[in-house]
Amino acid sequence: MAFSSSLTMKRLSGAVLGLSLLGALPALAQTIELKVSHYLPPVHTIHKDLERWAAEVGEKSGGRLKLTVFPSGQMGPLPRQFDLARTGVADIAFFIHGALPGRFPATEVAHLPFVFNREVNGESKVLSIAEASAIVTSLSAILEPEHEGTKLLYVVASPTVSPHLHKKTVRAPKDLAGLRIRHNGYITSAMVTAWGASPVAMPPSELADAMDKGTLDGMMFNYEAALAFQMAKSIGSVTELKASAATFGLVMNKAKYDSLPADLRKVIDETTGVEAARRVGAIYDAAEVAGKKYLEDNKVTIVTPTKEEADEFRKLAAPLAETLINASGEKGKAVTEFRAKLKALIAKGSP
């Protein structure tokens, strides 16, 4: 009887253990869903790339991470995208720093006029967007404190902007005097003012109509955007200054990132960072080439200033760097550090 009782207990214990393990299996195989928010339409290159990234993360995590992308501001309007991730309403967000002026003063150094220009054999050459994006992302450790509450996955620079004019052809700052020029942020607005023009804030969707009616004389735009918004009929000439860039960030809620198992954090890390920024930047480079061809095919005049003419624009815009540093207050140390390291990397080359 003692032997039978012992055998029964062993069988019972084995059954309980088996049920316990079966109960644990769903938890071990549980899929973690991450909500990815952005403000761009589903046809946009960035949305398509985020969808591609979602598939990559799903594959590399063995299906344990599922990224669901919400485009077109479905989770919140453009100015709220960063805070959606910071507060955890979204797990990840793609946003534009210029939508929140003053909150990212160190990052805004990358918006300064001609900051992405490198001197080559005495000539000023603008960096590719791929290289510019990789360089900025390589300095994420300096930028992360002002992205409080999030993990900065990468930063992407936009193609640099130039004056796109409705009728007038511009070769010198004096040619812009009194013209109403649309800007894309407060640094660009200050630059336009320094050149003698009157800066105007206006959403891209209204630009063609405003220029056609004569209430706007031009805009600070890049070729990629001119193609995206089909602006050729409203543009007569472009003065190719490639003066300044905007920046975009991909951020993840820090608490959510920290809560992931180490192997899943590794999947996020390995699919973002410097090389991801370089790859996304290269997409913008290709779009910029296509945008320029689009304008040329539509008989838009492309003006290439001489070195002396371009230097006039640069000289007038140069004081804006000190203005930004002086306005950064307690964050001035990070601004100064980032500016020094950014300039060094631009002069040296890709990280």
C-alpha cells in the first residue's frame, strides 16, 4: 500500500508539473505589440520604410515583437508626435523637431545655415543626407537628455532647402529684399530675415495657390518636397543654395524599451542607430535627385550661384549660430558640445 501511495503521489506531482508548464507556454510565446505613430500619409516614403522596419523586427524577433504603424496623425496631430511616445500613448513615434521650437536646442544646431557644408579644395560642398543623418545619429548620447522620457533610435536630416521663386530670379540677397518667402521653422525664418525678405508661415498645401495669386513670392523648399507637392507650375526658378536642413527623430518610450527582454531590446538596437539613419537618409538623397529632374523637366530655371554670390548669403546668415547658443540658457553646455563635435565630424567624414 505504501508503494502504491508513493507511486500515485509521483504521478500526481508529474501531472501538476505538466499542467504548470503548459500554462506557462502561452506566456513564453506572448507577442508584444508596439504602436508606431507618425503624421505622414500612407503613400509617403517614411511610412513605407516604417512598415518595412516592422516586418524586419517581426522576423528577427521570431514574431515576439509586432509593430503596428499608425500614419496620418491617427494617434495625434503633428506637434504632439514626440509627446505621444514620451507619455506612452504611442510606443514609438516619428516626428519633426521643428514642430516643437526651443525644446531641442542642441538638435537645432543641425538646422543652422550651411552647417552640413564641408570645405573641399577651397570649395564648399553640401553633405549627402545619408552622411549628415549618420553623423547626427552618432552623437545621440549628447542629444538624448533633451529627448527626455524616450530612447532616441535615430535622427534623419531633411534635404537642404533653397529659395524657390514664383517669378523673380535671385542671385544675391539684395534680390530677395521685400519678397514674401515661406519658411519651414524659426531658424529658417531668421535666415530669410537676415537676407532682407519677409518670412511667412504657411502649410505646404496652401503654397501653390498663394504663389499663383501673388500673395507669396517664394518659399524655402527642397526638390523632394517640390515633387511631393507637385509644385512645378508655381515655380519659375530655384537658387541652389542648399542652405539648411530640418531634422526628424524616431523615438521610443524609454520605460517601454527598458521593459523588453534583453534579446528584444537587441533587435530594436540592431535595426536602428547610425546605419539605419544612413539608409533612410539615402532614400531622401534619391528623392532629391528625382525632385530636381522633375523641376528641370518642367522648364524651371536652376540658378547655381558663384562662390562669391553664395558667400554673401553665408556671411549674412552666420550670426544665427551665436543667437541660438545665447538663447539656449541652461542647455547651453549641451548645445556648445554638440556643435563642436558636429563640426569636427563634418570636417572629418562619416562616423
